Amino acid sequence: MAADIRDQSDATLVLGIARYKQDALAEVYRRHAGAVYALARRVTNASSVAEEVVQEVLLKLWSNPDRFDPDRGSLRSFLLTQAHSRAVDIARSDSSRRRREESDASRTAKAGYDLEREVWDMAMAEQVQGAMSALPIDERKAIELAYFGGHSYREVATMLDQPEGTVKSRIRSGLRRLRVELQAAGIVGAEA
């Protein structure tokens, strides 16, 4: 029987595959798998991927043998066309995946920097908050309204019901104390 199958034409083997004859598929594999593998290997430049392509192409033939039309060309040409198409798809997909991964890595690196900056900013905010809490209440309120509340000296004076000159004095005095506290913490240089 084995000698008989080797003498059959490719078209006859495909008819055998349509009847779920495994020996027909085995003979097609013996005849054409090497060429399919070589083409897929050239396109993908990866042995394991080329092996997958061979498996997929022959599985597709097993599942849909009627897609092969002997009037349109040889079985080898049909299988090589299928292999080339699949190998190119895989190569393109891998290339796109690599570009996405590189882009994601770049975004992650930038996000990591932003995260570091955010942690730094939070640490600075804690230091400033600590230094602010050490100020006398009148100075702290004036600075909070002027710098964190965005109000003018005149508006702060009205809100605190104090003379504008007094408010300016308290803000200047409070800022001097803040600078000393932040210099001691190593946050602000001596020239600031």
C-alpha cells in the first residue's frame, strides 16, 4: 500500500485528503513540507515560526482540500502561495508588535520620569507645608491667601480686616522665615 501512495499524483492525494485519508496527507507532507518550510524560513527568519507555517498550511489543506484546484496550478505552487501569505502575515504582525512594545516601553519610561517628578513634587509640598505650619498664624494666613489663594495684598487686607501695610509686612516676614526653614531642609539654596 505504501508504494501505491507514493505513485499517486498530487491531485489524487488531495482527493484522498478530502476523504480523510491520513496516509494521503502524510505523503503530501513528505513531498512538499521541505519546500514550504524553506520558504517560510526565508520570509520569517525563524525556524520555529517556519515550522508553525508548515503545520498551518497542511492543516488548512486537511480542513479545506476543495480549495486546491489542480486546473489552476500544481499542489506545490498552491502550498507555497499559502505558506508565503501566512509567513508574510506573521512577519508583519511581529514587526507591528515590536513597534508597539518599543512605543509602550518609551511611554512607560516617560511615565516613570513623570512619576519620579510627581513624587519629588509631593515631597517638596510636604516640606513647604511643614515650614508653613511653623509660621505664626497671622503670617501663615496672609501668605495662604496671597500665594495659595491668588488674592492681592489689598484683598488679603480686606479679608483679614487689617491695614494693607501690616499684611505686606507679615507676608514679607513669613516668606523670610519660610526661606530659612526650607534652606535648613536643603530645599532652597542660600541665593534664593
